[in-house]
Amino acid sequence: MTELPPHVRSLVDEIERGGDHQEDSGRLIDSGGPGDGSPHGPVEAAVRQILEGIGEDPDRQGLAGTPDRVHRMYTELTAGYHVDAERLVNGAIFDIDYSAMVVVREIPFYSLCEHHLLPFFGTASVAYIPEGRVIGLSKIPRIVEMFARRLQVQERLTQQVADFLMERLEPKGVGVVLEASHLCAVMRGVRKPGTIMTTSAVLGIFRANDKTRAEFFAHLARPAPSAP
């Protein structure tokens, strides 16, 4: 067991508690062996091999620190694996007599495609119809971030957000839509800048009732309100 690196520990705390609570900052995680940022950890060694494999010199000045930097970058981009869902929710589910649709739109997210380890990024829109219980507004973007900061495919990320809210809130239904640009399709492969992938997950009444589903998509089609 080793202590979570400070920059990752801070990020995990921010996702779980909004950065307001520091009492759990010393939590430990399983390091899985070497790879704690030392020059001889497995991630650093693998990055050196990649640099050598593409014909670079990993010891030249500009690349000497790259293996360590890449390791620290990936621990940050995959911090979602270490987020404790109970700490994230933290009792912020409230009994409220409200049964109309709740929609949180255009939540920015950044994730890593597990196929090429290249970023994909965009926005998430999340809706649910309460069954007597609602969740604090700030928790929904944090739930998205918890799952986004992992190696992902967009389809799974969409479903995980929907399933999490369905399980925790037990609402009448949940709808989630993600729109994202994938650098694996922009920088390589088909090389088509501007390509957007849209995925959706609809559960409960969102799946069973056409009118409810149409209301959700109508909300997404409306222009965002302008700032006062």
C-alpha cells in the first residue's frame, strides 16, 4: 500500500467533496507494485520503450523527464478509479415531494479512449424524474467526472452514469446523452476533424414512455440561457 500521489489525492478529494474536506487526504491505495514515479517503475520503463520504439532517444534533454511526466499525467487522468462513491454522494440525497423532470445540461467532461489512450471530450446532459428523492445539483457533474476519469469507451461511460443514478436514487427513470469528439478519429485513422459521436442511455420511464423521452430531447434542443 502506498499513499496516493498528492496531485491525484487532491483531485480525488475535489471530485468526492468539492475540495471542501481534507480529513481523508491520507487515504491509501494499492500501488500494484513499482510505478510510484521513480525512474524504474513499470510505467516509466514502458514509456522509455515506446520512445525507443519510435526511434527517439529517451535520454536526450527534452525527453529525459518524459517517462515520469507521462506516469503522473495518467495517474491524474485516471483518478476516477480511486473515487469513493459513498464519499461522493455523502448523504446528499433528499426526500422532496417533486415528481417533474430534473435536467442538468452541457456538463463538460474529458476522458481517455481505452483503445488508443487518446482523449475524447465533450458534454454530458443528465435527466431524471424523482420518485420522492432528489440528489444535490453539484453531485451530478461529479458523478460524470468520476466515470470519465478512467479508461473508457463513450458507450460504457454513458451507461455507467445512468446506472449509477438509477441505483442510488431509485427514480422513475433516467436519461443520459453524451456528445464528444474523439482524437483517435481526428488525429489518426479516418482523420475527420469535427466528427461528433452521440450516445444515449434511457432507463425506466424514459425508455418506456415516448412522451417522456421526447420531453428530455426537447430540453436538449433548446438554446442555453444567456448570462445576465
